[in-house]
Amino acid sequence: MTVESLFGALETLLTFETMIWVIIGVLLGIIVGALPGLGPPLGMAIILPMTAPLSPENAIILLIGIYSGSMYGGSIAAILINTPGVSSSAATMFDGYPMSKQGRAATALSISATASTIAGLFTITALILFSPFLVEIVLAVGSPERFLVAVLGLAMITVVTRGSMAKGLLAGVAGLLVTTVGSAPMSLDNRYTESMLLYDGIDFVAVLIGLFAIAEMMKLAGQTGGIADQAVDIGGGIIDGVVETVKRPLTVFKSSMIGMIVGSIPGAGSTVSNFVAYSEAVRSSDDPDSFGSGNETGVVASEASNNGTVAGSLIPAISFGIPGSSSTAVLIAGLLMHNLRPGQSMFDPSGELALTYTMLLALLVGNVIILLVGLTLVTRLGVLTRIDTNYLIPMVVVLSFLGTYALDSNPIDVVTIIVFGVIGFYMVRYNYSVIAFVLGVVLGSIAEENLYTSLQISDGSYMIFLNPIEYGWLSPLLVVAIVAILFGPFLKGRLDAYRESA
């Protein structure tokens, strides 16, 4: 990596045409992310054919701008109407939407913009400085580690569940069962496929929109006025959000690093890092019971992890051509479309290193644009919380159905959002953990696929997860972390009881 390549990339980025494409990409990403059911993969896929006339640099910058902008844009719908614009904003809803109902929508939105920007700037800078070392780490992660990361996320159910632990575990298992529908990921055995439309399984995005968007609209249908319990006062909220974020540097740092690390693991993606970061914020908090009722730390953790994941997902994408997420899969398609092959050439000073630097520097500029937009324009959308529900409900429902159907044009997805809308409505009514259910849905297929692959590698031996000499130290360390999360609270309770009796 040479200084000449870096300065060459900076020179390319600062041209008027390239800067325009950076701005267009980020703004399109924010819009796409804010529309429930769409998200970065669909937005990038729609734009991809239109990039053919552009130079490779501008085409990739446009695509990556959409990717980055949508990570922030998803928080807008999550905070204002309890509907994740993108799946990676699901955890943002847990505290962002209660803040909106409390009349603090602008504060939540500015927290989102500030946390996203700081995390994005930090992780992209770290990627520029330490990318050679990060590539070596990614090389060390295989199917066993990906399986254990998924199990680690499932173990977080014991952390995020409030109230009855039995209800939380039941919700998590129910989420796992949803992922068993369709063709098995490795053996291709058909499971519960009464219709050919179910061969691809139950779409996670449709489940998520049903659980949150439709369920929330069913709840709102029983009340009059806007979604906020009181009039939304946006005066002063912008500065409050910035201050609340800056007051939590450790949360921003931890969450952005979680996003970067998990995002660099192919198949994990921003949704997994989103919940892991949120769960870690709950675990390490002095007041964990306040999460889910408008705790600013929950929004900071969730949004910092999102933009951290963007940097992390680029590591396997540009290094090996391995998509860390569906968004980076479209990005790789864009690279190939413009005769750019991911791999060593992307880090070769005589190859495409300048383009790699241009892409990373464009992300830095894009994060600044996110902050400017978030603090000047998007926060004004707090007025949406005062829209009469008679107008709001039809708009959200129509967008949810259109966005979901547009993804795969599968009629079963329409049925899915209706069914899980009803399920989500009654889960909330009877105090079952929606978070635990979503964790099961997100991580079930990831865990199954990588468990199957791991056992094939080891000829059926489970020692692949425990033997550090033959298979490396990372898997045993993850096993220790899983055991600590599962049994730590129980042992801590017994230890506290012993100390009190002593």
C-alpha cells in the first residue's frame, strides 16, 4: 500500500463529478433505507444496470453510497413508525420508537445520525490503516466460527429477554422453527413445503415487516390521533441527540467494533451485528431494565453497529470476492460488471489499490453527508408522528406489501406479513419477547448451514469446535463466551446469595 495510491484516490474523489455521485448515492440510500421493505440490496440492484455508462470509480462509489446511506435511512422508519426500513435497523426500534412516542423523535433521529457518522468514520479509518491485518483475521474465520457466532447471538436471548425467561426461550425456539421451512440449505431436503412457493423458505424481510409494521398498525388502529402519546416537540432535540451520543464514547466504540468484526464474517451481516451490539449494551448497562422504553444507549449501540458493519463487510468482498451480506453481493456484481476482479489486485499498487482507496475515502465523505442531512433535514420528519392514524396506517400497510412483494414477486410473502403481523400483535399483548423471536429467525439458517458444513469438514466430529491444536483457538474462545453468557447470570446470582449469607 503506497502513499501515492492514497493521494491519487484523494485527487479522484475531489473532482466535481465524483463528489456529485457520492452525494447522489448517499441521498438515494437514505431514501431507499427509509422506505419499509426496500433496503440497500434492492436499491443497489435497481441502480446497478444504470451504472453501465459511468466510469468504474463513479459506478462503485454510487453503489457504495447507497449502501452506506441506507444503513442510516433505515432508522427513520424504525424510530418514527416502528417499522425497520432495513432489517439491520430492527434493534433501533426497541428504544427509538418509544422515544418517538415520548415526543423525542428528533433526539432519537439525531442520535442515529451522530452515532452512524462517528462509527462510520472510525471504522473506515481503521480499515484504511489496518486492512492487511484484518484480511488475515478474515482468513482465519471458517464455518465453525460462523456457526458459533450464530449460537452466540442466540445465547443473547437470555440477556435481552425481559420478564418470563420461559416466554423468551419459547419465542426464540419459535423463531428457529420458522427457518426450518423450505429446502434445507445443504442437503436440499424439502421440509414443510406444502406448496412450491415455500421451497425457498419463509422470507425474513416479510417476517420482520409483519412482526413490526403490520402488528404496530393493528395496534394503532385502536387509537385516534398520531402515533405519539403527546405532541412532538423538536425544539432543541437535535443538539440533545448529539450530546447524548458524545456522552457515550465507549458504547459507540464497542458497537462500531462489533459491527466491523461481525460484518467481516461472510453470512453474518448487519442484522446479526445489530442485535449483538444492542444485547451487549443491555448486558453492560447499570440499568438494563430501562432498555425497550426509550433508553438513548440502545439507539446509539444499534446505529453505531450498522455503519460499522459497512466497513467490515467490505473486507471479504474486496479481498476475496466473498459477500459478507446481500448488499456486498450486489457490490461485487458491480465490480465484475466494470471488469474489476476482487482479490489481491484490489490491494496491489500496480493494480486497483487507488480504486480501493477511492471507495473507502468516498465512504468517509458519505458519512459526513449523513450527519449533515440527519441534523438539518431528516430530523424535521418528527412531524410524521403527528399524522392522523387514518392516513398513516394505509400508507404504511401499502408500502409494506409493495416493498415485500417487490423483493421476490412471491405471493407467499404477502401471506407471510399478514400471518406474522397477527402473531406479532398477540406476542406484544401477552408479553412474549419479539426480540428473541427475531434472533431465532435471523440466526437459525446461518447456524444450520455452518453446522452442517463444519461437521462435513470434521467427518462428524464435534471436536472441531473445541480442539484448539487442530482447528485453531478462535472456536474454543467463542465456546467460552457462549457458556459465560448462558450460565454467567445464574452463577452471579448464586455467588451474590452466598456472599449475603456469609
